[in-house]
Amino acid sequence: MAGPAFALETNLSLELDFDDMEELKAHPMASTFLVSLDQLMQGILGKDRKTVMEWKPSFDEVEKEKKEDFDKHMDTSDYCKEKKKQLDLMEMIGELFADFDSDCSVDFKAGVFGLASIEYKVEGAGYGDLVNLMYKAFTISHRQDLVNRIISDFTNAQEQPAEEMMEEMAMEAPMEGM
């Protein structure tokens, strides 16, 4: 006795060329669906693509006359050293992503108990740049926070001796009156 046998095969392919994308953009309903990457980033991060890609850690908020004290503080403070290590590591990873080849081809293949299979291929130019952009976009607020914490630690260290001196003077003042 033999059971029913059947075979199903399909080969679906979708290729978008630049001209096809222009036709999509020209469609009257496309404006509600198509959003540029800059518009998306501006809405999520409040920063445009250029700002995200060009951001570098800067300690320019520290006054020029205090730069030497800041450098000494960076060398002696364990807290600042740790934050600077984290910042340097994140910057190094960003540089590694920047070195990725922008042309990419990825094949995905999946099968379900020999009954069905899916093959998916993504290829194109600019994916390496996209990975770099995504990394920088996801980490920019943390990297900015690290810079702010280092500067804040220095500022607090500068204010603390002045407060201690004021407290000492306040404690000595009642004794002078005796």
C-alpha cells in the first residue's frame, strides 16, 4: 500500500535596483512608509548621522588653565582611569567596525524536519558602514556619559579641598573668640 506523494518547490526572488527604489519613492502612498536614516536617527537619538559618526571623546569642557591639574587627576584617580579604559575600549571597537568591508553577502539556510526549507541571501554595498553606524548610535550616549563622569570627578575633586578649608576655618573661628 502506498501513500500519496507530492512535491512542492518555489523559487522566489526579489531584486531592487536603484531605479526601482526611485519608483517606490515616487508613489503617492510611499511618503507615509519611507523614512530616511537621518530622519529615523533624529527621531530616536536627537542627533543626525554625521554627528554620530564624527563624535570623538573630548575633554574641552575643562578650562585651559586647569588642563594640567586635570591631566594629573586623570593619572592619579582610579575612578578616572577605569572610565578612561572603558571609553578607550569602546573607541577601539568602533575603529574595528570602521575597518569592515562595506560590501557584504550573507546566506541564511534553514530546514524543518526535511519538510520545508528556507534560503535567504542578503547582499549589497554599505552594510559594513551600517554596522559601524549602528554601533556608534547605540553607544554614543554611554560614551558621552563616560566623558561627563570623568570631568565631573575632576570638578568634584577640585571643589572638595575648598569645602574642607571652609570647614576648618569655621571650626577655628569659635576657638579664636575664647
